[in-house]
Amino acid sequence: MKASPTSKRCGLLAGGNWIIDQVKVIDTYPGQEQLANIKSQHQGTGGSPYNVLVNLAKMGAPFPLHAAGLVGKDGLGAQILADCEKHKIETRFLKATADAPTSYTDVMTVAGTGKRTFFHHRGANALWDGKELDFTRTKARFFHMGYLLLLDKMDTLNKEGVTQAAKVLAAAQAAGLRTCIDVVSEASDRFKAVVTPALKHCDYAIINEYEAGMVTGFKIRKDGKLDTVSLRHAAGAILQHGVKELVIIHFPEGAFGRTRDGKDFWQPSLKMPDKAIAGTAGAGDAFAAGVLYGLHEGWEIQESLLTGVCAAAASLTDPTCTGGMKPLAAVQALRKKYGLRPPLEPNEDDF
């Protein structure tokens, strides 16, 4: 199955969380009132649109990249705008406000495991409602929004149970754009109330196993092992919520995609040694960037998923969310460097 490019449209517009990540690599994660040592620290990009767009720029995406969202009128906001300019990301819809500071996250990454813990300040992202977006003024083919559940105004439900995010996505579709969402992995019971209304106005959904389980109620991992039956049921349930083209669920072992017409695609991840993993922050956004690259260019879904897992592997080599990204050819070459994990399904073709 190939994605059919929308006539005369080209490019990706990404909106949502714009964050500066302050990454601290620590020797161990301490308990309360205990001490851990910071071995190194790094500053990087954070938030779905920021990470996806910068990753696409670094991969050399041959289509226009556009930003939407809200930053503060402060030093961090100025850094984000300058970084967009550096990567040739158009910022007509990325505004600055004096009403809140730029969002930031302190990311604590444990050396050796790559596991991370986030301390987040929502800042200006909490005020973004997307009302400045005029989709008739963009020629972008795709509109990607993330992260739902971390955008206060977008997550607000009206009396009819419709979120602001759902309204914005509907407007994008009405203007001829294909829409895609991502979700944050928060520990709450808000998934069904906030995410489900948006799915009705999505062409694609790219989320992880935890988020898919929380939206649908399926337990996708049992006793530490991926339950592929529940995984397929979850993807089907998300499609039933209204996603028009494709649902993709990613997880450490790889990714699974199901189309509206019931075709399934399995893609194992790369066999990266522990010593090659500097941090897992941003791997999901890197995966999404690789997949969106392929969807925009009309690649076969399997090729898009493979590029997604290769992009995720590139991200793992750096403690920041986008520092490890490389040009597309180098990203795809990681398949040969590391090889693939075993097929996810018994009797599946060798990927």
C-alpha cells in the first residue's frame, strides 16, 4: 500500500509542545532525600513538533517544514526560533507570548540503562489553542500534532465532549491536509476522554504501546512480554474510533501498523548493544519522523516503518532528543550496522 500524495500539497506542518530539554546523565536514580551524581549534562530539543521537524531537517527531508505553537518571549524562546531558522523550519505559526515562559524539562537519564525521568514545566505550551492557524494559508500536505494530554488548552473538553485539538484537526482535514497525532505517556485516566475525540479527525495515529493500551483498555504487555493479540486488538479499536488511514503502535521490540482496510505490518527494531545507547529520550519522536518522511514521500508502509526504527536507533546514540540524527542514507544504513531483532510474529517473512 502506498500513501497517495495530496495533489499540489507538499510539506509537513507540526504543532504542539515546544520545549527545551536540560538532560542530566546520572549514575543512578536516587530515592527521596538521597543523592545521585551528575556525570554530564546536555541541552537539546523537546516536544513532538520540535523533535520531529529537527529530525526531518537533519535527515534531509526534501519537502518544506513548518512550525506551529507557542514559546515565551525569553531566552529559551529565542533559542528555539533561532534553531528553527538554522534548520530552515518556517515559523509563521510559531508565536511568542509574554504571558508565560518557554516550556522546559529536566531530564534525568541513568547512565548504562538510558532510562529517563522527566521534571516538566508546561509554560507557554499550556496556553496554545491553535486559533492562529489558518490552514488555507499553508500548502503543507500533513499536519502533525503532539502531544495530546500535555497541551492544556487543546485538551479542554466542551459541553459536547469535543476537545479544542479535535476542532483544529477537523479544520486541517477540511482544508485538505492529512492529519496525524501523538500522545504523551502520562499516568492518568484522561486518555479516553481527551484522545478519543481527536481520533475522529485523524488520518494517522503514531503512538506507543502504553498510550494505545490506555486509550483502548487492552493490556498490551503482560509479565514484561508483548502480547501481540492485544496489540492487534488495540490497533483495531483505535481505527474504530475514526482514524481514516493507518494506526502505528511502536514499542522497544519494533512497531506494528494496521490500515483501514485491515492490512497488518510488523517491523522489528534494530539490535543495538547497550553500550551504543546513550539515552532513550526522543526515540519515539525520531520513529515518528522516519515514518512521516516515508508517508509524505509515498513509500510502501513497510519501508516507512523500517526507516522509523532506524531513525529511533539513531536517536538512541545521543542523550538528547535530536543530537543523534543523521542524513537519511546514514540512518537507513544502521540496519546493516546493527541488524534487526527476530521477527515479531511466528512464521512472518524475514524483514
